Amino acid sequence: MRHRCHSIGAIGLVEQVRYGLVGTGMMGVEHLQNLAVTPGAVVTAIADPVATSLGWARDALGKRGDGVQEFADAAALARSGLVDAVIVASPNYTHRNVLEPLFDADIAILCEKPLATTLEDARWVVDRAAQMTRPFWTAMEYRYMPPAAAFIEQVHGGRIGALRMLSIREHRFPFLPKVGDWNRFSRNTGGTMVEKCCHFFDLMRLIVRSEPVRVYCSGAMDVNHVDERYDGERPDIIDNSYTTVEFANGVRAMLDLSMFADGAENQEEITAVGDAARLDVLIPEGALVFSPRTGFLNPKQVERSVIAVDQTALDAGSHHGSTFYQHQRFIAAVRGEGPVEVTARDGLMAVAIGTAAEISARTKRVVEMAELGF
């Protein structure tokens, strides 16, 4: 078994970038932990209307928090002149309101997924981002999990021949508690297929290298949150589904989601099948499994390798090191040393596929992307 390690390594002196953070909850804290090990990143300002969340950020910053300014909202942070780049990690439904003053200040932006909870808001973000002189980046960190990145590289490199089928399985834990449990309702999240699954719809587009044509989703809320009530209202978020996406180039992709399978050995399993071979990646195991076609009854020729991840990157968050590697690409774009790799339009398209899946699951029909204007 071969082992390949992605190492952070020693890095010399680099230009400092002043960071602000809007939204200091769980994901915001993960960003702070990753900025702590990103060369040249200096946190200078944080914003959140909830005092408890600001306290989490102060704890995460520790001694690095000395001199960091605190604000109640994004507008005050944008006016401060203290930042070169801002990370938006506020609740999904707040993104448009948070982004507006940041766009006006023309600050580099890394906006957490989903880009927005409605197509109208997502299109608005795309339009405003196009007017910026500074980078706008949609935070789709799953692209940067080292095993997933190696998998994508091999598929694009032709190792399996011509890609025909792609399947993604995420069997995981339920949605975590949030401030006010805002993530229990689709009106706040865009629905599970937008909130959670936008990562995977983004991966589909990236791997397939084509645009979606039609979507069919069968899903429901069957296990999680069924006994919860908020002011007498029952949550309405899907906790399991199968989604099929057909692409313009003829490739079919499928997402298998279960949010009550937290005992699974691997949370993500991605399989690409081409006309010459099949390739699997298993995360967090980190295994790549290559299975070339051998013909009926001939011996299998399966090859296994493991893509290791630097422990520093793993320790900085709960996304298999991907948040760290994403930050290295983003800060390079802020410095003008690299391109924006995940655009606002990429974020829009992930929301669009998720929206189509939500409509499909609730109306029990195939949804043509043309119905949504794509």
C-alpha cells in the first residue's frame, strides 16, 4: 500500500493579509483555527450580533485576539478599514444582507456555502461579485480534501477513460445545533439539498465538467428532528434522499444522502466509472481504489493507495484538512498570486441544483433546469 502525504512544510516570509470574520459560530471558529496556521493571515476584526458566539471566537483566538476589534454587524466591520479580506460564515439566510456592505467596501470575500438560500439572492450575489475589483470566492472546501483532490485529478487525467457515471455517498450525523436552531427549517437554509448537498452538486459539476440538464430527487424527513417543535412548529428538513442529475454531456451523477448513519466507517464515498476503469475515494480513510476492466472471469487488478493529510491541517477543523488547503488558495488570490478557483457562479449553480432537488423531492417529479432559468 502506497502512502502519499500532503505536507504544509516550512514557508518563508510572506505578505500579511488582514482578515475580518462575520459570523463566529462553529464554522467561523474553524476558519479562525485555519487562519492561525495560514502564513501571513492576521485576524483584525470579528462581527456577530450574539455575545456567546463572539466569546467562542475570543476563545479560539486566544492570545492572537489581543487588539482584534469586535463589531455587531458586517456594515460596521466594513466601515472600519481594518481588513483586506472578509470571511462570511453567518447563517445562510443572512448572506445577502451581510454581503451588501462588504461589496460596497470592495473587500476580498470568502463566502461560506450555500452562497444564498434562494436563486434570486444567489443571482444577485453573482451580479454584484462581477462588479468587484477584489476576489470573491465561494467556500466549497470539499474540493480541497486531499483524497478528493487526488481523485478528481486522476479522473480528469483520463485514468478511467471517458467518464460515464459518478456517484457520491454521504452517510453522516444529523444537523448540529445552531444558535436559535435556525437550521431546522428550510426557509432559513434553502432546504437540506441546498444547505448540505450544495458541496456535492459543486463536486459533480467540477468532476463531470458539464452543466446539469435535469434533476430527480426522492427524499424525506424520516428519522431526525421528528419529535422537535419550535413554537409549536415541526422542522421540515430532509434527512435522507437519492438524487439523480443528468448532465449536458450525457454523464449521469447520483447522490446518496443519509443523515442518520453516523456510525459509518467512511462519511464520504465517491465513485467514478469510465469506459476503461472505476475509481473510488473513501473519506476519512483516505483510500483511492483503482479497478480497471479485466473482462469476464479474468483476475481482478485492483490497486489501492492512501492519500495522507498533514496533521496540522486535520487538527485545524472537521473537514478533513480541506479548510486549510482552501485558505492557502484564497490568500494567494487575495495577494494576486493565483486565480479565484470557486466563483460566485459556481456557488449559484450548486444552489440551483439543490433547489431543483428540493422541488423534485416535494413534488415527486423530474425538474428540468430550464424551469429555473438554466
